[in-house]
Amino acid sequence: MKLIFKRLAASAVLALVLIGCAGSSPSPTSNVAPVSSSRPRLIALIVIDGLPQRQIENYRDQFGADGFARFMEHGAWFINAHYDHAYTVTAAGHAVMLSGANPSRSGIIGNEWRDPDSGDGVYCVADPSASYIGHKTQAYDGTSPKNLLVETLGDVLRSADARSKVIAISGKDRGAILPAGKTGTAYMYMSGSGEFASSTYYMSAHPSWVDRFNAAKPADRYFKSSWTALLPDSAYRRGPAGALPPAGAELPIMYGAPQDEAPGVRFYSSLLQGPFGDALALDFARAALTGEALGQDDAPDILVVSLSGHDYVNHAFSAESLPSQDHTLQLDRLLQAFFRDLDTHVGRDNYIAALTSDHGFMPTPEYSRSLGLEGGRIASGPMLARINAGLAQRFGPGKWVMGLSANTMALDRALITRQRIDGRALAQQARALLLTEPGVAAAYTRQQLLDGQRSAEPLFEQMRKSWHPHLSGDVQFALKPNWMFGVGNRGATHGSPYDYDTHVPLMLWGPRWVRAAALSDRVGIVDLAPTLARFLQIAPPAASEGHLLPLAAP
């Protein structure tokens, strides 16, 4: 799962004494449920990669009785839940969920970034000392949580009781590794074979249940299968009147090219875009439930299943497309079947289910413009060339900006030193030039982010929560609403500090612990980890910045 570059540890003494959260605790009169006398046997966290809250609301009437509706009608649904950081991408979101720590603490500032000194690419979960078990490992493949600087809920739980198990599963390496933390176990989809594998960071060989699952070649059953719409065509296309529909975004989609005689790399990779890859991840989760006997004793376990398909669909077609709407409905049906199996395996009164997303999704700029809004696409290369040309006029020849790094501009520190340039003055000028570019909303230098004197200015606090002083570049920036990097394509993306990217579902279900309610309080995804810690009767992760979610007692 490599992106632009193809792709340190904090520990704490963990107490069994239950504390509220890092930063603040609810008052005695707050509307927070008291801890139950018994802990859940299992926490099942479902992550739907790239699912904005607006899609849950827009398609609610088309959901089944017990998928998303289990949370919306019988659980706690936080309808105003947001990420607090500005650069809303997969790795950053997955690191927040079970640590309660923003990227400025977790160190996971993006999916990839540049080393500020060398300019070399860093992939968020790359670790050359580990390799995939039974599969070829490419440079910068994700194999361990080495770059995660904080502990997770699972780390606290396993420190309290080594019998507890923490299993995380995803179509993406970062979607499994970051929620699993330092002491859990991550399994990721191998797009070259259709199998799931862990890495040697976690174990030397897979347990037998994993080998049995892979030996059955479950991905092959989708070869030459088609993803077809669940509903008649009239049930789709719910956008505003006059909105521009995405071109080429139609169903059905067949998996496996007509000329392919047998499943291969192209087929296995394609399964990630659509419901079949998500179905495989849930099937592997079922195998883990049985193989690891999750939720079967008084040592609580954590199971994380991060479903990657929606993100791939939205990137390709946009969240306003027919495939995206249908994929949301497909997920609803997949979840309904999975919850039924959880009920059977663990018992309805023995587990808490939680559901969220790592980020939302912006509409395409073209869609926004069809509604009369400003928006556009930016080519990053020409933009940086213009900024470097402007810097050369003042500071002399040289490529002063090495490139982009997790929504920052990374300055060439070696060149600054050789030329004896004032780095602060260079950063200030780079910021000024950047702000003249179309589509750029705000930018702040390293010094401004460190001293915090501009905290009242637009987007500053969100951008500071995405910025890490030892990992990030020298000028952090954000684009204007409905603007994105990337030209020559029709897809959409995410990564902004605006509601369409920060506003995601957050839902909890567990009749013994959670009262059914739709709650309008603005809450943060950082609040999930300390809240689940309270149910597990353990301390929240040490770096958590969250508050307890305002849940009423059942």
C-alpha cells in the first residue's frame, strides 16, 4: 500500500486505577455513564476508511435493520464527531482512534513524509528490520508500528493483563498496524496473492488458523464476479438538482479482465476497490474470532477491522457517485451479517461495538463548481517551481524547497547551512510566496507554530495538531475549501481541515453499557480511546488528549 514515496517509541508505567482522561475529566454532574460492574469481553472496532458523516445521513432510509441501524437506532450515535487535526489522511486517523493522541503527539503526521534533515521519504509504518510472513516485502512496505510514538488502548490493556489479545485487520498495512499498537497483532491484505499476512515484527510464523484461511484461497471466488447495484437506478443520484454527476461512475464492475484465465496480481489488487475486499476482511475477522477465541474469557480482547474499500471507491469516483452510494449500502449489509456472527460467537450482552472512520471526503472540485462554489485542482510541481524561483531571486540560486511533506513545505536545511542563509527569513518568504498561489487558504512557519502567537487565526490550531516539531517540514499550509492537489483526473481526495473531511461517524453499541441516543454534542475522535478505556476499567493511553464521551447510563 505505498503512496508518493512508496514508503521514537513512548512507554509509560500503566496503572490499573481508572482515570478519566489526559487533559480533563468530567465533573461529578456530567452526563457520563458509570462504569459497569462487569467489563465487556470484547471491544469490536469497525473502521470504514473514507466514510464522511454526510453519507450516513443521506442514505439512512436505505439501510437494513441491523447494520448501521444497530448503532443509529439502538446505540449511541454522535452526529457531530470530528477530527481535530488539519491533515486528515488514513494513517493520521488510524493512529488517533485508539491512542487519543493527535498527530502532533503520535508522530503519525501523514501516510508519508520527508525526513526534515535528509529529505528522504518516510512511510508511516515502514520498518526495514521486519518482513511479511510468507510474502515478498518491497522497500517501504508497512511492517511495524516503529514510527508510532505513543501507546494505544491495546497496549494499556495488554500491560494490565497479558492474556488479553489485540488483533487488527485491514486491506491497508497502516489500517491494521497503527490501531494494533506496539503489542497487538496486525494482519494486512496482500494485494499480490489475495491472502492476509502479518509481519516478523509480531511473530516468526502464522498460527494455523491463518494458514487454513489462506490455503482455502477465499479471494478466488470473486474472480470474474461483478459488483452490481443493490437497488434500482432510480434509488441513486441523490445530489442537488443541477449538480454535475461524476463521469464514468457506473455499475456493474467486473473483477478480473476478460483476457485473464486465472486470478493474478491485477485481479487481487482490484478487489480492494469495492465490496469484495471488505467481505474478505470480515471473513478473516471471523476466522480470527474463532482461531484466537476472542471474547471467550474474563480477559477482555480488542478486535479492529478496518474496511478499506470505501476509500478506494471515493478516490476513483467521488463520494457523490453512484458506486459510492451503493458501496455504503453494501457495507451496511456486510456489517449486518458480521454483527449476527458476533452475537453468536461472543453473545449480544458480552461485547461493545464501535464504528468510525479515519477521515471524510471532499466533493470533486467540478461537482462543487456545478453548485456555484469556488474550487479547483492544483499541480504541485509547477507551484513549487514558482516558489523556488521567487526564493532564488532573494536568496540566490538553489532548490530551497525540497518538496511537500505531509502538507508542509520542507526546506533544504543542508543548502541553508552551506549558503549561511537565515532559515527563519527563508521560511517567512516561502510562506509569503505560497499564500499568493491560487487555492491556498493559510500557511504558518515553524516558528509561528512553535510560539503559538497566531492561535486565533484561521485553521491555526487544527494545523498545529497536525504538525510535529521533529518530523514535519518548515511551512504548514492548508488549501481553500473544494481545492485539491492533482490535475488530469476526475477523482476526489481528502486531507483538509474542513467539515467534509473532519466530520465522520462515531457510534457505540452495547446494551449493557450504552444507552440508545442520538447525541448532538460536538465531540472528537480523540475521545474514543479514553471512553473505551473506562469501559475496560483501565487507564487511558498516556498521551491521550480526549475527554470521556457524554454517554448516559443504560
